[in-house]
Amino acid sequence: MLNTKKVDIIVPCYNEEDVLELFHSATQKVLGTIDGYDFRYIFVDDGSKDQTLGIMKTLASKYDNVKYLSFSRNFGKESAMYAGLKFSSGDLVVIIDADLQHPPAMIPAMLIELENGYDSCAARRISRTGESQVRSAFSSLFYKLNNKLSDVELVSGAVDFRIMTRQVVDAVLDLCEVQRFSKGIFSWIGFETKWMPYENIERSIGVTKWSFKSLVRYAIHGITAFSTAPLRLVMGMGFVISMFAFVYIIITLVKTLVTGIDVPGYVTTLSAVLFLGGIIVISIGILGEYIGHIFMESKKRPIYILKQTNLNSQNNRGTGNEQTERKDIQ
Ligand code: UDP
Ligand code: MG
């Protein structure tokens, strides 16, 4: 076919043996209805400890359009998505979760949006069924806080299910930070994005890889990766406290000069020491967060280390099916 567009479907997978085949057959069913596109899967095995890679290999032996990348260990979903993008060569690229929480049935409608001229089309959850109320409350607090503090605006409910043009993929790959925060990156690069709402689907097979602790860490990283507002906040806090302290010193001085030395002051002293101590430790924590980023980025470590793949790419030095190949980010 002449004008057939190539579409790469990137699927980050970590311990998804229970759902992977189901995901493939469900997606195949949807893609089978679409004409004019040449689809290819790039499954990324993010150091799974179960049979995920074995299933990928079986699928690859059955279907020519199934490719896989396998990491030397678990590097996290951000690394898996980056590797998939790096190895993609399609005119259009889809990123989708393996657990069927991102409905493959949305892909045809998303493709139409790109045909209509959008650079990217992304899914947005409009409900949070199955999620605990505490988690939802923290999540909405995060979005509010982020959009106040950060330079990049995040859309509430946005998930990592999107389709984009090659131009967008190349822009994402140009941001080569090691500690990646894709939601921020997609917003930062700009381009026209169409948001497609969908009802949240509970994970029916397998378990979520996110603990509450990892979500909090992700949220802090999200804010500090794209904004220095917390640092300015620390400085502002310092100015305000200094001003109050200055006024308080003057008042105390005048009082002492007029009425003599006032010995009791235990509560005031203790309160001031504890309050300032707290503020100082918080400030050091905020500074530490940024120093941590600098430290990690300055090492320039690879975002992932590839162990096996059946993919030939412009990024590959070898001829495919390599064992123990290192991929550097630059
Ligand atoms: N995932 C991954 N590496 C990880 C954790 C998750 O590649 O370290 C994949 C996982 O297999 C799934 C997707 O990322 O395809 C989303 O993960 P999960 O369903 O656990 O997240 P949630 O849907 O709860 O946000
Ligand atoms: Mg999920």
C-alpha cells in the first residue's frame, strides 16, 4: 500500500505475565479493524522477574510485528517508555499500559485526531473508581500544588496513554535527563494535544506497581523537576521570618530599656528555637532535593541497560538479538 503509515505501539511491562497475551489479543482485535496503518508492537520488559519476557518471545515467534526490548534489571516505567521511544521508528507512536487499564479500543479514535491535525492525542481519566479516597485527595492536591508552583501545567487525570507524531517523539527524546517525569516532559515540549476523556478501569489482572510511598516520591520529583519555585519559597520564607524577627527584636529592646530586664521568657525562646529549627530543616530538605537531582544528573548514567532485543534499530550497533548490550543516552 502506498500511503500506509507506520505505527509503533510501545508497551512498558513489569511482571505482566498474567495479562500480556490478553493485552495482545485484545489490541489485535481493535487494530484489525483499522485500514491504512502498519502496526508494530515494541514490548519493553522492564526487568520482570516472572515469565513476561518468555511470553514476549513466544509472541515474537508467532507474529512478525512483535518486537521486544529487555532490560538488565528493573529501571522503572519512565525508562521503559524512553527506551521504547528511542527504538521506535514509526511515523506515529502509541504508548499504552499492558494491564488493559488503557482501553485499546480508544486507539482508532485517537488516530483520527492525529489525522485531523493534532500532534498528539492523550487519554484523561474522568473518574477514579476503585481508587481509595485518600489517594484521590492526595492526587488532586498534587495537581493543584504543581500547577501553582511549576512552570509546566499538568492536566488532572492525564495518564501515560497517548499517541503522537514522530516530531513529538523526537522532541521528547531531545530532553535527555536521566530522572524523567514524562507528564511534565509532554507538557513542556508544547505541541497541540487533544485530550480524550475515559472512565477509569480497575486493574482486573495483576497488581499495581505503585505504593503510596512511591507516589509521594513521584509527586515531589514532578514538582522539583520542572520548577525552582520551592527554592524561591524558601527564600521568601526567610525574608518574612527575618522581618518578624526584626520587629520583635525592636519591641523587646524598647520594652527592656523602658521597663527593665524581663527574665522569664522560657516559652518564647523555646517556641522560637523549635519553630526556626523546623523551618531550617524543611529548607535544607528542599535544597537537598535539588542537590540530589544535580548529583544524579551529573553522573550521566544511562537511562536503561538493554540485555536482549529482537529489534534492529538505528540506535543499535549490532545486528539484533544482542546479548548484554549497553545503551548510553548520548
Ligand atoms: N511498569 C513498568 N515498570 C515499572 C512499573 C510499571 O514498566 O517499574 C509498567 C507496568 O507493567 C504497566 C504500566 O507500567 O504496563 C503501569 O503500571 P501499573 O499498572 O503498575 O501502574 P498504575 O496503572 O497503577 O498507575
Ligand atoms: Mg495499571
